[in-house]
Amino acid sequence: MSSQFWAANLLGMVVLFAPAFWLFLRTIAPVEEQLQERKLYLACGGGAIFGTIAEVLMLLGGFDLRSPTVGYASLMIVAPALVMLVLWLGLRLRTFRDARYAGYYAAGFGLFFGAAHEFWKLLVLEARLGGTLPFPGGLFDAWFGLAATVLLGGMALWLMPALQRDSGVRTAARLALLYLALGFLRISAIERPEPVIDAATALAFAAGAAALYQQGAARLPA
């Protein structure tokens, strides 16, 4: 008997985890031989676990639901703070922070954190819609999920050096504000389901995420 969540599972693997893994391999390629295999597994696996924890906290708090009085204000305001807190706690683990190539491990942690976080969003969305993802709306949600995965990978790249300099809180706060601004674009697409707004917000969100990741990767030591 097939699972009623096959669409979210398929989209999650193809659109979230596969690109995250590919981008991680591209990022670590210059120093792959110098990285410890055990820490690579821990970074990717730990990121997936912490990303799941972040989404569970969102669900338990009901922050992802639309309120009849304030709309998605809770999602827009609480999500950046909560996600950055969990990401910050995960990257503070000495396993990664004290490593020679900490930034590369942080990339894997952040990418898989984002992939797991967005994967659970797709599963929950499909469950709330009676086991069926809308088309093409499901692909649109997956696109935002992929952009958010890259965004969280980029945030991890910026946050790790800050943690090593003991300025992680300040950097995390700035990244949370960026997350809030881009999250506003995502919520605008939900609140105003018009083709022009959907396309503009999706492209702007993806561009911001890609720029943050590219700049963070460019700062990695060779």
C-alpha cells in the first residue's frame, strides 16, 4: 500500500535533499581530501536533526498557522528568531566549531538543516490538504523550500566564523533580520496568490538566498 505522502516525500528528496547534497559537494570540493569523513557525516546528519527540531517547535507552538486576527504575523516574526536560535545552538557544538575547516562542515550542517526543515513543511502541508499536494502550488512551495535551504546554508557559512570570533549573537541577530525580510516575500506570495506577485517574490527570495550563500562560500579558506 503506497503512502499518502508520496508527493511530499518525492519532492523533498528531489527538490530539497538532492540539491543540498550536490551544492555541499561542490562547496567542499577544493578541500575534500583534508576533511574528516566522520565530521562530514555528523555535520549533515546533525543539520537534519536540528532542522527537524526547529520545525517541530514551530508546529508545537502553532506559529505556522494563520491567525484570524493577525494573519501570518507569528510565522513572519517568530520563525526567524526560532530557526536562528536552533541553528546557532547546533553550530556551537565543539565538533564543528573547533575544527580546522569549520566553515565547510557548517555548510553541510546549514544545507541539511534547511532541507529537513523544509521537508517537514511539505509533509505537513500535504497532510493538511488531505494527502494531496496541489499542482502547481506544490511545486511553488518546493521552490521556496529549495531557496530557504540555500539561505540557511549561507547563514551557517556566515555564522560559523562569527562563533569562532565570539561574535555569534550579533551575527545571528543580523541574519535573523535578513530571514525576516525574505520571509515577508514568502508570506506575501501566500497572502496574495497572483501570478505576478508569486513570480516576483519567488525570484527575489531565491536571488537573496543564492547571493548570501555565494558570498559565504567565497570567504571559506582554501
